Amino acid sequence: MTKTKIILVVCFLVTFAAGSFVGWSVSRPDHPRGGPSWLTAELNLTPEQRDQMHAIWSEVMGATMKQRGEQGKALRQERDQAVIALLSDEQKTRYDAIYQDYLRKEGELSDQRKQAFDEAVKRTMLILTPEQAARYEDLMKKQPERGFGPPRGGHWGRPPGPPPEAPPDAPPGPPPE
């Protein structure tokens, strides 16, 4: 056997051993993966502490996400109005047409995502026991509040129906979000 073949065989064996070790270490039951279960195990939390920690972080994350969404919306509106103020009347008309085309396409994509989501829900229901299905339905009713899936009756990122109209004194351009 040549020196090159020996090196290749050794490299292969080392790579195989490393992959086996990583697979073994990740699949160990004493090596929890994921968010809360990992932290619960690492800190050796009691069930009461785990629940309290969940309450603390759920509150903070919920408030932070809501505030960030509102601030982001205000920033986008401010940006859009500043850009529109730079445009001539002809450019504003062209911009409005582009924006309306964007809203139409975005709505189509949103509808496709909603269909895929609804289909996944239906397929999930088929594999659940009646008790699990009832609990799953309850969770799905609450899901828009938790940020999963499209909001009821609406699209991702915009309210249902046509875009809102700008106030009469607003410059032409995209409607406020």
C-alpha cells in the first residue's frame, strides 16, 4: 500500500470515528437538547422554578416583540413618507402602481403559506387520538396570540382586505402599514 492510500484510510477512519462520537453524544438521554428542557437540566430547576422562569421570559418576550413590532411599523411609515416626499408627481404615480403590484403578490404568497399551514394542521389531526386532537384544536385557536401561523382572517404582515387609505393630507404613496 502506498503512503497516500494509508493516509486516506486513516483520514477516513478518523472522520468516521468523529462522526460516530458526535452522533452518540447528541443522542444521549442525559444530553438534553432545546430551550427550556436544556436550561432546566443545566440549572437543576425544580418544577416550580421552571414554571416561574417560563412566566418571566414569556412576559418579557411577549412585551418586547409587541413593542418592537409597533416601533418597526412607525419606522417604516416614517421612512416611506420621507422617500415619497422626494418624488415628483409622476414618480409617485409609478411608485403607487409598483406598491399595489407588490401588495397583490404578497397577498398571493400569504395565501399559499396559509394553505400549506392549514393542510399541515389537517394532516396532523389525522395522526392524533381524539383527546390529543381536542387539545390541538384548543392550541390552534390560541396560536395567533402566540405568534404561530397566519392571523385569523388575515395575511402575514398586513391586515385582511384592501390596504388602508392614506389620510387626505398625506402625500401620495403607499398606505400606512
